[in-house]
Amino acid sequence: MFPAYLVRLRPVTPWRTGSDSGERDRTEVIYHSDALFSAVSWAMQRLGRLDEWLGATAGAPDEPRVRLSSCFPFSAGTLYFAPPRHLWPPAAGRQRWKGARFVPRVIVERLIAGKGIEEERWRVDASSQCLLAVDRRGVAPAPFRIAVRGAAAIDRLGSGSIASHSSACLEFAPDAGLWFVVVFSSPDARAEWGSTVTAALRLLADSGFGGGRSRGWGRAEVPEIEEGEFPAIVLPLGVSVPAASQQPAPAPDLTAGSVTAETAVAPEPEIATEPQPEPVDEMAAPDAETAVSGAEPTAQDAGQPEAAASGPEVETAGSEPGPGLTAASEPAAVVAPLMTPAPMPPAPPAAFWLLSLYSPAAADMVDWEQGSYSILERSGRVESSAGSGSLKQTARMVAEGSVVIASGDPRGVASNVAPEGHPHPVYRAGYAISIPVPWRVV
């Protein structure tokens, strides 16, 4: 668990996030985590803490102290998610599940639990690409819709010509907006950066997120911040870490001289033996000291003589079939057979569901032959006091909703995408915010 903020933004004006194609009459329906990190960095510069912010995040030598997820829609008390790709869409049914890019939390909980979905209770909204609930009152309202608004550029210095154009944007319903999580690496990190991040988000709510800010777009009410721990703050189901991420117990050492009463006796039931009527040849029944091959008894053996005396019969080399110890022999630790322990079965894969864009770090142990993921190419233009408008380097990132297979929590990295010759680095944050989920192919 990590200290975290669940942030809700309630827009008061249209929002615009540029599409991958760059066309004005199209807009993205998700505000990606790298764009959110850039917006917060812009606000940190206005607050006079940009260098400290970058040192704690993009320039951190180890784990970043603050990570940001992507922004997803919400409506009233319902949070929508980009569903885990390996579980969505469902294989059967008449619904066009594939058209839903966002699903409510209750659907995510059912998918993770392996439960089915009642088709008649859900409808896919074509405009918002959200899966909406259906009840006796009808279909729930969509969190937003895509609209196209017109504008015109007027030449006031020349002939007074007018160039009209249109831009796509998101218009949000009442009591709806966007949510995201701020994850801190430790309670100390939250104590250090919590209030500053809150101030940066309030500044952005006043000045605007995304495109069209000069027209007043991208503004919101005062951010609503709920404190808690991640991932429970967004998924109260309490998804447990898969068994693959837990280290198996070490196999007991069965080599000579290392057998203790615990390892020799505990796994075996006590077996009662009848006393032998005939004496056993002394050469065929070595005493306890010979049976343990000269091993000195351990402190645990000496402290548990009764436990050591009970156990299965042991057959020694050169003896006739039968009990390995006579009735007159002193009680001794029963020796486990000397054998090579069986190899541990391979651990099942550990699956991590991404709530942010992800750029793999060199130390991340990801199995790219497995998993269910999609790749986005991210670009854009620099906005800086040292020079704006230059095209950033293109970066390929794993998209939200992807499920990657890794031996541990994927960390991610912030890469420098500054144009050639730019006076300072320009970071694109690819830190992973993920939730462990069961790996199951539907």
C-alpha cells in the first residue's frame, strides 16, 4: 500500500486533449498521465518549485516520490476505468462490448472475480465510449459528450480577412468530471509534497488543463481530494497480490549431517511397530550413531528426544527388509532419505494492470512475450520560457488498461524528449501506476 490522493476535477468549461492525428475536429477522450505530469510541472514552475519537483520525480535516482495516473471519467459516485485488456471485452453476448473504452468500477470488480455480466443491465454509449448502467429509470447519463465548436481568426493588421475553423472538445454533464490518483512513495513523501501538489492542482483548475486555454477551456472547480492508500482508494475490492509475486518457501536441506528432528519427523505420521521376537544380527542393525553417518546431534534434536523417537521405519544399506532399529536401540532422530529435493514448479505469471502510460525502465523484468497490451506513440510541442513550439521527440509508451507480465511491480522511467539543441531537458513521464490482477485468458 502507498499513501495516495484520489482527485476529482469537475470541469466548468469544455476540455480539449489533442488527438494522435493532430486534427482539430477530433479530440482524445482521455487525459494521459504524461500530459498531466507536464501540466503539474508547469504549475510547479509558477510556484517556484520546479527544480525540486523534477529532482523528486524525473530526476530521482531511485523511485520517484510522486507518481500520477491518467485521468478517467466519473459520474456522480461512479468511477470509470480503462478495463484490463486481458479480461475485456467479454467473449460472448449480443452487446458490442468492444465499443466501451471505459467501464464502471463494479464491472472491473466482476471481471477480476471471474463473474459474468448481465447484458440487459448495460448499454454502450457511442459518444463517450462508456458502459452505462440501465435500471427501471432508463439509461444512466454519460459523463461527457464530444462536441465541435466553431471559432474565427481575424486579421486586424492587414486586410481584415477572417479564417474560420472548428475544434472538437469534451462537454461534461452536471455532477461529472475526471478523476486520477496521486501516489506517494512513502508517508514522508506525502508530508513533503502533499500540500504543494494540492496548490499546483488548484492553480491548474483556475488556469486550465489541455488545449484551448486561451479561450477559457480546461478549467474546473476547486479539486476534490480524498486521502487514502493505493490501490484500495480506487478499488475497494481489495485485490490481493497474485501468488506469483510471493517468494516460495525454501526447500529443506536433505544432505547428510543437516537433518533435524523437525525436518525428519514433522511431515510423517507416527507408525507403531510390533516388537521383534527374534534377535537381529548386530551387523545388520547399525546403531543410531552409524545411521546418521557420524553427524553430531543438533540442539533441536537434543531438546526433543520424544519427537525424535517417533517416526517411520528406516531401511539402511546392507540390512534385511524390516525395521532399521532394534527394540533395544536407544531412541534417536530418524534420518530422512538422502535425496535431491524435487525442483520447485515454475511460479505462475504476475499480471499488473496499468492506470497510466508506461515507459519500461531498464531494471523492469517484463515478459513481453506474454501479457495483453497496446502501444501508443506520444509527441507534442514544447511549452517553455526558453522557447516554445518545437516538436518533441516521439516516444512509444504502453497504454492505460494494458496488462503486463513482470516479476515485480513495474516502475517505469521519465525520458528526455527535448528537441535537438534545446537548452534544457524536457521530460515525458512514463512511471507506472499498476494494480496486481489475476492472469486469466478469456
